Amino acid sequence: MTDTHAAALIAVSAGVTALLRFLPFLLLGGKRKTPEFITYLGKVLPYAIMGMLVVYCLRGITPLVWPHGIPELLAAAVTALLHVWRRNTLVSIAGGTICYMVLIQFLFV
Amino acid sequence: MNRNLMKQVIIKTIPVMTGYLVLGLGFGILSENAGYGIGWVLAMSVFIYAGSMQYLMVSLLTSGASVISTALATLMVNARHLFYGISMIGRYKGAGKKKPYLIFALTDETYSLVCGDDTPPGVDPHLYYFLVSLCNQIYWITGTVLGAVIGSAITFNTAGIDFAMTALFVTVFVEQWLTAKNHIPAVAGVVITVVCLIIFGSDLFLIPSMIMILAGLMLGRRRLDCPDRPVGENEAAAVEESVAAGSGKDAAVAESGAAGSDKAAAEAVAVVEMKAAGKEEQP
């Protein structure tokens, strides 16, 4: 691939990504007063989106094939429990990640 | 801007710093090994600034993809950003000169930090959002460039370290769960996405999920839009039912595949507008 073509691909990807990020603001953000349903969505969407993102991150697991997504689900559960227990974001993330690394490097190899 | 505010921003963004340095390092190594070194890495992290897309860019670049397929791949992978915008319109209103950057820098991770209502008291929220967004991109650029420069010198086994990002989202999800009065939106997000993942498979499920989540939340608006009222089980069932009722049309849209994904996004917006119009007619 030539450098020009590579640069073009990066430019296209950057353009489409920016378009997706700006589009809602361009289409719905223009009015002086925010429409009520947008205020409503601003309140409830974050909860739904985080749920969606968690599933999105775990989309690669294979429930019917070994290791049945056990490392991912176990590490996610450890993360969640740590967070309920300590309410400390760093502890939860570090604990969950280390747990996952140990699981896939030593137990589910 | 004072030192205290900067300190709060750094503390707030440490989880993303950790995740971005790790994921950035991974991307830098990958890209460097594929023959796209520091200059390319820097360009992608500055201008694209979307983690999973940049990972995909490496394979698009090495496989000699066309401009069209790159555009479509970006559309599919990043369509979820439409969602972040919709829910940040209110909060980013009146941000003035900071607004274009706030919108440009709205990644998954930044969104997870700014979507809550936890701006420190007495601070201009837009300045706070701006600093959080800027710090996050600096972490990402640092991580990715570092990966391209020194990545191959790392000797310990880093397999699985990318779970940091999943852990971040799990943590935010749990934190929101513990503070939310109403758990229906969170449950709906998980259940609808899992159902769509099963039906459409891991390459195509995000857009149908988004459409159905939007449709479900708009249909359940009357019940969900009064935060002080406790919501019972039967009402949760009502939301699920209304979601199921909307699924036929959404499935049809999703089946049009990659080429139709921009149409699907437009449809999502149209659905929202239709629902809003319908809502206004009823007193």
C-alpha cells in the first residue's frame, strides 16, 4: 500500500468517526431550548449505554465452546464485587484485570 | 483554572489513564510491527482517536483495504458514538469554543466519565469536561506513541491486560447501579444487547441494539420520566413488552446490513423524533 493510500484511509476513518460524533449535535442540538425528550434521554441513556458497553466488551466470549467465557465472566464478577465492597474505581479495575490475566495465563491456557 | 481543579481531573481520569496507557501500548506495538511506526501512530491517535477503530485500522492498512470499505467499517464499529452524542446534547449545551473539541473527543472512556452528574461543586462543568477530555486524549497519544517506540522491549506476558477497559465499564456500570433510583434503563441496556448479540451475531449486533434501546426507552418514557416515583416489577415488564413490539421493524432495518447502517442511524433518530412528536400530542 502506498503512503498516500494509507493516509487517505486514515483521513476517511477520522472523518467518519467525527461525523458520527457530531451528527447528533448537528441534527438535534441546534434549538435554543433542549427538547424535553432529549433531556429525558440524557437522563436514562447513560445507564442503558453502560450496560450495552459491558456486553460489547464481552461479545467475544464463546458460551458453547471451552472455556465458555468463564475467565471473562469471573473477572467481570470480581470487578463488580470489588466495586460494591470498596467503591474504589482503581481497586476494582486493577483487581479485575489482574484476576483476568492470572486466569488466562495460568488456569485457562 | 486552578491547581485544585487539575488535581480533581487527574484523580477522576486515573482509571482511563491506566486503561489508555495499556491499550495504547498494545496498539502502538501492533502498528509498529505492521510497518506503521511512530508518525502513523501519532496521526491516528490525534485525528481518529477511537481505540477499537485504530486496532482495526492496522488490519485495514496491512490488507490494502479500499476507501469505501474503510468508511463502512468505521461506520459499523463507531456507530455507538451517535448514542453518546444524543445523551450529551443537554450537558454540552453552552460550552462555546470548547464544544467542538468536547464532541470530537467523546470516546467510550471519556463518555463513561462525563455522563454522570458528578462535576465538582463550584466548577464550570464545561471546563471540567474539557480538561477530562483533553487529559484522556493525552494519555491515549502517550500510550500509543510509547508503544511504537519502546513496545518491543516489554518482556513480561501482557496477555489479558486489555481487560482493563472491560473492567472500567463494569465499574462504571456498578457505580451507576448503586446510585440509580431506577434500574430499568440499565437492565434494558444489558438485556436488549444480549438478545441482539444472540440474534445478529457479534459483527452486526450494535446497531440493532442501539435502535431497540432507543425505541424501548422512548416507549417507556411515561413511566421512566418521573425519577421520584418508585417503579414496580409490572412496569419493568411493560417496558420489555414495548421493546418486543418494536423489534420487527428494527430487525428489518438491521438486515440491510453494512450498507444500510447509516440509514439505520437515521432511522434511530427518526424513531426518536416520531416518538417525541407523538408524545407532545397527548396532554
